[in-house]
Amino acid sequence: MPTPGGSGGLEGLYALFIGPLMPEALLAPTLLTWRLLGYYLFIALGAYLFLHQLHQRRADRAPPY
């Protein structure tokens, strides 16, 4: 079953390919940073822009009292 954003599979591949190139203590922090910047940041940005547009459209339709 596919997972959102390839969760699990991409982390495993990251550890497999990047792990030998860096100290083990840095693997988890860099992995979390990579996922935050490469995946979750865009979800948060999209949610913000969607809510901003929704608010703008509602404000445009409000009666002019």
C-alpha cells in the first residue's frame, strides 16, 4: 500500500545511500531536516495559501455595510 510522500521507503533509501557519507549521529537530524524542507514545508505553505484565498473570496462576497 502506498504511503503519503513515500514515507518509510524514502527514509530507508536516504539512510542507505547517505548514511555511509556522514557520521551516524548526524543521520537522523539531517533526515528530519530534509523531510521538513522537502515535503512538509510545501504542505504547510499550500494550506496557508488555500486558507488565505478562501478568506479573500469570502471578504469579496461580504455585503458592503
